[in-house]
Amino acid sequence: MNATVESLYRYPVKGFSPERLQSAPLARHATIPGDRVYAVENGPSGFDPEAPAYQPKTKFLCLMKNARLAKLRTTLDPETHDWLVEGDAAATFRLSSEEGRAAAETFLTEFMGEEARGPLKVLDAPGHSFSDVGKPLISIINLATVAALGLALGRSVDPLRFRANVYLTGLPPFVELDWVGKRAALGTAEIAIIKRTRRCVATNVDPVTAERDMEIPASLLRLYDHMDCGVYAEVRGGGMLHVGDSLILS
């Protein structure tokens, strides 16, 4: 079964805007380069940059708890780490410098208001990704599954609600949920499908309006007896991935 990569994304700062890519190098046991390399701690999290380890998303600013994040449009320059934040006004913060981080933290503290549980702190650690799972994986969404869900609900569902790295076309709905345990070629890389993606209430947030206007996990459970949409994959052999490339199951 073959599928085509319709779009490719990374999310440089956890919980904030996606950035669309045309291509990306995939390395063994690594995420999409530049994906979730920063997170904003919302009160003390216990994260240690000297010994980085998985922390639950709720310890950081995230759409699951902070829908207002979708009101901001952000872009991170991969070379300078200048973070452009656009909302009612625009500002740029150099996250690679102490001064830039402090300015970003001040801006975000004011923006978050009562949702700031404590000091906001921009975090990173070399080689670490603040993913929602405990190992470096890439996330995959079948666009036909999203379309089928929208048809069942009687309204369009924006695929970006699911914040995946790879969006596929050319497949029947929900077929990807049966891929767990299988291997595939993705572009010139080799991947293994590790697990289905169980959805949380972050998907209830419209990525354009920032409104909680749907009940995606509850709808999946009611319609299909599970709350899964998409899968996680581990890169087992490095290679290049371009929009328009194929995913071919072994």
C-alpha cells in the first residue's frame, strides 16, 4: 500500500505554531530536525537541561490547557533562533541568548495572564525534543481519516488540529491504525510504526480562531470506540523526505 506525503511540518516551540517544510533529513532514532526544540515551562517543572528527560505536556504551555496560544503566529529562524511572535503586535526574541529568552518570558507572562501558574521559562537542551512521548518519534496523519471524521460530524476538521509532522494522501480512512508493528520506506528513510496516537483535548482547539469548538476525543470514542487518530513512527534508517515522496509499507 502506497501513500503520498501531502505536507510536512515541524513545531519548533512546543504548543505554538507549526512551520511548513518542503523537505527534511530524517536521522536514525531522531525527530524531524527542529521539532519541539524549545518549550515554555509554566511554573517549576523539574526539567534539568543537564540531564534532559521526558516531562508531561501539562508542565509546559500547551494547547491542551492553553487554547489562547493558537492566537499567536510564530516562526523560529533555524540559524539565529530568532523567534518571531505575531498577535495583536509583532516582536522578535533571540532564544539563543539570555536577554532574548528573558524578553520572551516577560511577553508571554503578560499574554498568558491568569493561566500563568508560576514563572514562565523558555527551556531547551542539546539534542532534546519536548515531544508528547518518551522517545524521539515522528507523527503521521492520514488525511482521509480526518476527512471521514469531518463527514461523520457534518463539518470540516482542520488537519492541523492534530499537529503531526507528516500528512499523507492516497489511503483509505483509518487504515493507518493497522500499521502498528510494520515497517515502511518514507522518502529514502526507513521507519517502523510504533504506536497509535491517542488524542487529547488539544485537538478541540481551532488552530485559526483559538476557540474550543469541537470535542474530537469524545467524538472519536462515540463514533469508533477509540480515541486514536494517526500513528507514531521511529526512524530506523536515515534518509531524505520531501513533499510528494511516497510511504511504502514493507
